[in-house]
Amino acid sequence: MALIGNGARSEFQAPAFHHLLGIRELRLFDIDPAATARLVRHLQATPGLVQTVCNSAAEAVRGADIVTTAAADKSSATILTPDMVQPGMHVNGVGGDCPGKTELHPGVLAAARVVVVEYEPQSRVEGDVQQMPADFPVAEFWRVLAGRPPGASRRSRSPCSTRSASRWRTSRRCACCATSAPSWAWARRWT
């Protein structure tokens, strides 16, 4: 798993993915090397979790099945571009947590099989979906949990979901769901 943006939010993301989904390797990158060093220190005591510090976002995502972006910059940033996304890759964009703040290139969302949001009206205002056209198809996360097909799906390299409510501290924005990860088996049914 690649973890891009290694601040405080990552200190909760990394152990959750390790304990809940069995992630054994983290590929870490942050533009602030001190943030990465702090995260490495924080995770040292986690048995069975290997950490690799990378020099760029592109290096971090290379070979990753899951990518989580959790940047702190309150701006429209492009952390992940379509050329960095591989077939079956799952992307969690959790840093786009206010109006005007994005992390994923629009092409990442456009190429997704399925875009899942926590609450559609809020996702249209904040997070990565705000940069997409108003009629860009999304499905609310409750539909996934309920096993209901998420509306329109598109052919693509990876399905994508976006969650937008601030109360979700672990994964708020966009997740391009990996069809190769067993925990995301729901995505296979709608591709």
C-alpha cells in the first residue's frame, strides 16, 4: 500500500489498514520528510508492518495495490495522475476535505469503474468530486454496504469511490476500489 501524505491522519490510516485489511507493506511519501520520519517512528512498534520511504508519489505508488492520499495542503493539488493508476488499484483520496481542496487528477475519477461517495450533495461541494461535472455519476457508500448496485458504472482501469463527510476520520474522500483486493469484492460485481 502507498501512503502519500504522512501527517497526523496517516498515523490512524496506516494501523487501520494493517489491522483491518492485513496490509503488510507501506510505501511512504510526503513532501515534508519530517512528517514521514515521524510516521515511521510512530509505526515502528507495529509488528508485521514493513515501511519503505519513497522519494516521490510516483515511486510510492509503483507496484501498490492500494493508494491512500492524505495531504494537508488546503488547495487544489494533483497528487495522483491517471498515468500513476494501474489496473485493479484501489485509491483512497482522504485529504480533499473542504471546498477547493482536491488531490486526484480529474482523469483518475473519469477512468474509474465506479465512484462511491458518502453523501452525494456534500461530495459535489468538497473533495475530489467537486472538480467533476454536475452530472458525473457517483453512488453513495450506503448502497455499497447494502449490496445495491451503485448506479451507472463505466469501463475503466479501476473503480472509484468518494466519501465526503467530515465525521469520517479514516477515509473521507475518494477511493478507487481495487478489484484485486478481497475486501473490495463488491466492486467486481459492478464492473
